[in-house]
Amino acid sequence: SDMLSHEAVVSTQSTGYKKGESQTNLEFMQETDFRKILEQEEEYIKTMCDEIIAVKPDLVLTEKGVSDLAQHFLLKAGITAIRRLRKSDMNRVARAVGGQIVHRTDELKECDIGTNCGLFEIKKMGDEYFTFLTKCKEPKACTILLRGASKDVLMEVERNLQDAMNVARNVLLDPFLVPGGGAAEAALAYRLIEKSKTIQGVGQWPYRAVAEALKVIPKTLMQNCGVNTIRTMTNLTAKHATGGTSWGVDGDTGDIVDMKTFGIWDTL
């Protein structure tokens, strides 16, 4: 089912009858007393729904539950209700549709309604139903939907996406790039070893220790490719000794290549 949705209410209040915080006992002397209590409960829910209907939304989203009676009143007014959203999801929906999260229906104002959503639809994927709020104007939040053949594939895709998003974030926050493929680490290691040669006694060993630690990155790339690590590392060091500061390891073949022309860069 889909619906052109222009106005969405985002609420944390349950649209059911509110239970008392302490234990409450009711004693009925006759049948009409019980009916009165039910009418009172119905009136409470109707008032709450009327307050929502008054602002003429197309969609209501709530963190809590939606009672059967509230569903009836809202459906009669042509309003869809989505219940039991997580708090984090509620915050994202509010940012996407441009609405304000409301905690009480009697405080609901027209300016709290999110009007930036273009399309509300429900799709079935596999055995589950998913709710989509799309075609939003200037959304401040979004969802990336990942699909995979198995749980392991899905988790791997999620990890890769997380890494890619962090790289994009780092570039935006600190817009500097260095040659990838272990080139930056190899260049630093070479410089540190050269620096250590100018220092007498035990003072040179911290420089050499850090240099060896940095060499782990290009060495690991070489091992993953299955090439001779010692010979390839010697070739890489020789390149850096002759001024090839941007040379690193091709992660597929294990060859030593210039990362500037190869096109692999890391964030600083």
C-alpha cells in the first residue's frame, strides 16, 4: 500500500488508555458501573484521537502502542498509524520529514507537523514488511537498506559500508590525503631509520622501533597477496631511498606501484 503523504505526526505518547502508576482496584456494584468505566476509557481515547485529527495529518508515528479503538478512530479519518518505533528511529523520522516530536496530544500544534515527506509506502521484502518515507524535501536523515544472500554476507557488506562512511567523514572533517597501499607508512619508516642513523647510543632505538611498527602495514599487504615479503619490502625501501615517496603495494598482485598514478589514497 502506498499513499502520497504530506503531513506526519511524530509522537512518543501511547494512543491507548493510560494505566495508573500505582495499583488501582475498581469495585462495581451493578452492570452500569462497568459500562460507565468503558465509556470513560473510550471518551479518553476519542479525545486524544480528535486532538490528532484536528491538525489533519496523513500519518501518525508513535514510540508506544496504538489501541484498537484509536486505530478505528484514526482509520475513519483516513490516517495511518505506525506504532512501536525505536527512539533513534523516531529522531531520524523527525529529521527526515521536518517534524517535531510531540509528547502529549493536547500540546500538538500545526507547526509540529512534518510536511516534507513526498511518499509513504509499505513494501514486503522476504517475509517482513518495511515502511518507507521517501521523496522528502531537504531531509536531514536517511536510511541505507542493505540486502544480502546470508547473514555473514550482510555483516561483511555492513562493515565495508561503515568503513567507507568513516573515510568520507574523515575527508570532510580533515580534507587531506596521503598515498595508500602502505606508501605513507613505508615513507615514514624510511625517514625514521635515516633519522636514527644520526643519533648515537640507545637514543636511536625508539626511532627504529616505530619504523618497524609502521612497516607492518605494507608487509601485511604483501602477505595477503602471497608474494615474497622480504624481497618485496627491500624493493619498496629502495624505491623510497631514491625519492619515490608515493610508491606502495598493489593489494591484488603484490607489485610495487606508484600510488599517484595507481589512484589509491588514504585519509590523513
